[in-house]
Amino acid sequence: MAKVVTFGELMVRLQPYNYERFVQASTLEFTFGGGEANVAVSLANFGLDSVYVTKLPAHAIGQAAVNSLRRYGVDTTKIVRGGERVGIYYNEKGASQRPSVCIYDRAHSAIQEADPSEFDWSAIFDGADWFHFTGITPALGPNMVEACLAACKAAKAKGAKVSCDLNYRGKLWTRAEAREAMTRLCRYVDICIANEEDAKDVFGIEAERTDVTAGELNREGYVSVARRLAERFGFEKVAITLRESRSASDNDWSGMLYDAASGEARFSKRYSLHIVDRIGGGDSFAGGLIYSLLGGRSDADAIEFAVAASALKHSVEGDFNFATVAEVEKLASGDGSGRVQR
């Protein structure tokens, strides 16, 4: 069984019920989520040995966070315990023409204040085949840049592949800060994952004739983006999710996988989504891609599986994706009817 290690922040997610706004809500739903943790849950659901690394307090909320991963089969034994608080994010779900709103309350969280020396990367990567992190983790502070750098070096020393989802978050750091840090880290990355805006925000590489706000994407322009990223950093492959946003409720969703060695790009089929919850959509794509590439699937099959997995996630409440391999393969094969299964 392949072993995948992910590293990042697991947060409390607080959200009004249904589609209420913050100002009208009297109660909030309490769940957990975070980019790399979401990937870890997907991989565990797909049957891989999924190891999640973070730092969480030893109090009851920290334990609840650990338990939220354990229940889905994620290996939590490498989580460092300590610190004072679990980060929080508040999410207001959008609908129709009203966009979703995310407010962070994660300053001074246990992972943000962790010392890089607290993570024994050599032991963590013993027997590991893959390491995944996102641009969110180094955005937490210079200490996390150094922790991610140490993790990447240890992963490479152990012969593991390294993937990174650029995931630029403007509320956490500036574009200049992101470019400096991610330039250092991407030298160790084999598989780069991005959306239609990340390459522009982090590295200033933009697809021509694309208007994200209007939901207009020039797909061939992203082949050029992927090629330029691969040339700059030596990536083996670049995967890009393509979201055509008609409204907060309805998106078209597809993806592209570029192979640097051959110079070929594979595009998936496009799905028309009516969205239940879009948070974690990119993470479920990353999980599907990692699973596919570790399993030796062709690029064409890998991008279809990854996009189908993330399409299903958009129908699921919460950060985590609970789709099985069989469900993803069924959708990827063309059965998107949504008919009742009896």
C-alpha cells in the first residue's frame, strides 16, 4: 500500500446553517477542515496509507480535531501536540449571485507558532512514497516556510515524490512574500497543482484571453502557463483546475494535466455543477490526482479521475470528500445521471 504524507493546518470550521448570512445566524455548525487534511481524508477513503502532520493543542478541541481525521482512517500518530489554540475559519455559503465569504481567525494557532525542529521529518518519511503540501502552510509565517523546506528536503532524500498545490491566499500574505517563499520551495516539487488564478498571483504567469470573473477561460492558454511553470522549476507535471463560474451555485468544472517530458497536455471532460459546498473542491482534485499517479494511471485517466473526484466533492457538505474509488470511476466513465442507486 502506498504511503502519502501531508502537512498543514487543521482548523475548526464554523458556518451558519443552510445559506444564512453571518449577521442573521443564531447558531453555527462546527466541523473541521484544512487543505492538506482534506487531501489526507480523500487518500484514506481511496485505500492508501494516509499520514497527516500538524501541531494541535493537547486540550479537548485539539483532540476533537485529531478524532475528525481518525474516524476516516487517517494516520494521526505523527501529529505534534502542544500550543494554545486551534485555528478557526468562519464560512458563509454563497448562493446564486451572492459569493461565499471566508473569515480567518487563525493567528497564534499551535501550528503557526510551531518550531520547525518539532517535526522529525526523517522518521515521518520512513517508507513514504509521496509528500503533499500547499501554499497555505508556508503562508502562516517564516517558521512554516522553513518547516516546509525541511520537509521537502527530507522527502526527496527518502525518494518520495513531492506535490504542491500553490493555493495563494491573499488574506495570509502578499504576492511578493508568496513569490519569494514558493520560489524556494518549488525547486523540490515534482507535481505542481494550481487553479486558474494561482500561477498569476504567485509567479506572474497568466493565461491569455481569460477572464476569471466572467467565467471565460482560454484552455489553450493554460498549456502555455503549465509549460512556463515546468520550464522555470523543473516540474515533471503541472495540473490545473479550470473553473468557469456562472454563479455561486452553478459552475462548469474541468482540468488539465501537462507532462513536461512529452510536452503534451490532457484535458478532462467538463462537468456542469450545481454546488452544495465548493470548499475542498481543489483538495479533492489533488487527492484524486495523487491516487491516480501513484497507481500508475495514464495522464488521460489520471486527470479524468481527479476531476470526477472533485466534481463529486462539490455535492458534499463540509471540507472532506467521501467519494469512493468506485463512485469516482463510475462518474469518470460517463455516468453522471445521478439516478437513485437501488
